[in-house]
Amino acid sequence: MNIKELIEHIRTSAQLAAVLEASGWPKPGNVHRTASRLDARYEHFLAGSIALGSPIGEAAMKGVMAARDRLEISRIGVGRIVRKTVQAVSRSHSGGNTHLGICLLFVPLAAAAAKTYIEREIIEPKGLKRSIGEIMQLTTHIDAVEVYRAISLVSSPHVLGRIENSSLPDLYDNQAERKILKEKISLFRVMKEAASYDTIARELVTAMGISFDVGYANLIETFKSTNDINIATVHTFLRILSKVPDTLIARKVGLRKVSDVRKAVRIGLRETRWISGIAGKCLDMGGLTTKEGTDLIWEFDRKLQSLGRDYNPGTTADLTAAALMIALLSGLKI
């Protein structure tokens, strides 16, 4: 591939991954083809999936420049591009926060994909994972400030909870940016601090271990056995959910009782452990490849939808999207 083809491949892989994730059905508790919410419809997710293409292309170009030593890795500007991606998604629809987690994962993934290809003339999971780790470890305090700004565009402080007794400021703190800049707190450090209670943060400091080792591995195996990308998407979602309880649900459930997000997530994980159990049971029964499994998945979806928007496994959906992007970058043809 020449550079133009490489950027196009990365951009379209991101857009298609986001579209396929949104279109997977039924992903229990999520908005999908046959399930919308009053504030967010399936079409909003499609619009956002297309809108993120341009800034993802910019991230890829920065990865090319870094690989060619025309730009220091620390100056890729992961945080700034995350903010631009969130803004592009927000301009594309009126459905609120649909892609924040995906933006946080896709931007370093896009830069890493371009860097990997320039260095190795191939995009494959091992090299891609190594490049993601390198890029994230070299993020700066400017990246951290930009990500704080991106999050504040689509999430209010009360939705995120307080970070009590922490060396890092939260979004309630109107001096957060000043403190980050003064103390030069890098984005990697911010995410490392949050990794104990937020799975997206954990992914960003572990070179996306879940997305690769659980998500991508399961996606490829299922697609090879079924030749059905919808089955592969839904089963990947369920596999991740069965192994990694959704911290978005846990946070929302826990914040009903306490304001400290770390305590809230611990409470929420205890109270929602049953969700991971049902996800695993759906797969044990064959998932969408059997009538029994399909019936249980639909019953699971109805159960979570009936409990309201707090029971949306949105973090699991983001990890599923990342697994899809990794697969598409690495050559998957659906």
C-alpha cells in the first residue's frame, strides 16, 4: 500500500468496525438494529460511526510521520485527536454520547496501525499491540488535558462520579486543567489511575489486552467457524461480557448509592455479577448458532432493556468495536 491507500484502509476499517458493532444484534442491553432508546437511536450510532472517519485518518497520518522520524511519538497528539473525533461525532447527530469509548480506543489504534505498517510493511496483531503500548506510554500532559476536554463535551460530572482522595483532579474540579499542566500529569498516568475502576482506561495502559486477547481472538475464531459477521460480533460481545464485567453498568448502578466512583464501581460489580453469568450461559448454549441459545440471548436483551438505560453494557460494546477494528486492520474480509 502507498500512504494514501494506508490512510484510507485505516479510516475505513475504523468506520466499518463502528458500524458493524452498532449493527450487531441482538447485543443484550445495547442499542441495535431493533432496539433504540428515546435519547439515542440506532441511526445515531451509524451517523457517528461515519463521522469519526476524518480525524481517524489524521491519527493515521501522525502514525506515519512518527514511524518516519518526522514527528516524535509524544507529539502525535492522541488527546487532541480524541477531542476532534468526539466533536465530529457530536456534530453528526443529536443522540448524545454514542462513541466516547470508541474514540478513546480508535485514535491510538489508528496511529499504531500506520506506524506498524511503515515499520514492518504489514499490520498484524503482535506488532500493532506493541505500537499501541509505545504510543500510550509516551502521551503527555497536553494529551491528558485534551481528553478531559473531550469527556466534558459529552459527559457531565455527576454521570462520572467523584474521585475522592486522589492525586488526580476530576471533572468537578474547575482547576483540573491547570493542575494537570502544572504537575505535567500524562494521559498514561491518568488512565493508569483510572484502570482499577474503568475498563477503557485499563485497555489504554495494557496495550488493549482485552480487545486483542479476548475480543479479537474470539471474533476470528467465530467468524472462521460461521462465516457470519453478525454472529461473530454478538458472540464476541458476549464473550467479553462473560469474562470482563461491564464497568459502565457498574458505575451507574453504584453511583446511586455513593458518589466516589471507585467505591461505586465495586458496589456495582457485586450487584451486577449476574449479567456476566448469563452472557456465559448464552454462549454455552450455542449462542446464535442454536435455537436455545438464540432464545436466551433475546430473553437476556429484553431483561436488560427493561431495566433501563443504566443496564447498557456500553464498555463491552466499545471493546467489541476495537476487536473488529483490529481484525479489519489485520486483513479480515467480511
